[in-house]
Amino acid sequence: MITLAGCAARGKAGKWRRGFMLVEAAMSLSILSLIGLVMLNLSLNILQPRQWALQQALSDAYVTYERAYAERLPFAILTSATSPWPAYPATSSATVELGRLTGGVPVTGTVLRTRLADDNNYPLDGGNGTLTTNPASMKVWKVQSVLTYQIGGRSYAKSRTVIRSQ
């Protein structure tokens, strides 16, 4: 048999349960939000090294281009007055676009070029050689390109040197 006092007690307990369910839902939502923020932070920390690696790959590709350019340039143009690699101590400098990151963000750097004559070249070719020290009349040049660029406020440099002879 149910009494009137028992019904009143049961009604208060039902209201208490409904209120506690709201607190549980709010706590679960806040814990899930916290887990989501931690996961977002972790994913951003993972992407940063990938961005750095991508920029390194771009700079490596550009210095590979510089090396190929120095190797395929005809020797007459390489040693001329209008050469892309002027004779040391002169240098040529140019701002170059290494490539583009995702989103179209350009990565730029500065390339410095110079060429150095071998000491055994004849004086006409920038060296100190003689017919005795260089009987084959070899012309040897060290062609150097130095690429400087910045990633995240830090400066980096990469260089490639090619030895050309004729």
C-alpha cells in the first residue's frame, strides 16, 4: 500500500536525479572538450616538424638545381666576363624563390655565386702555373653557390661546389 508521504519522498528523489544528470552531462562535455584541445595541440606539434622538413626539401632541390646549372653551363660562358659566377673576389647575389608551401606561401632565399681559379692555372686564367707545372694547359675552376634562407626566424645556409676543368 502506498501512502501519501511515500509519494512525496519519491517525487523529491526524481527531481534530484534529473538535476544530477545535468551536472554529469556538463562534466562529460567539459572533459571531452579538454581531450579535444589536447589532441589539437598534439596534432599541431606533429605538423611543425613536417613543415620544417618540407622547407628543407625545397632548399635541397634548389641547391641541386644550382649544381646542375654549374655543370651544364658551357665552359666559354662560365669563364666569360658575363658569367653567372664572377671570378673571386667578386660575387653575384640574387633573391630566388625556392618553391611554395601548401596554401601558396612562397619560400625565398638569397643565392651567392662565385668561381675560384686553381693555383695551377696559367696567369691568364687566374693562377700561378707554368708550362712545367701545367704541361697540359688545364683550366680548372671551382664554381661555388651558397644559398641562405630563413625558417622560423633562424638563418640557414647550404652550399654546393662544382669543380670544372677543360
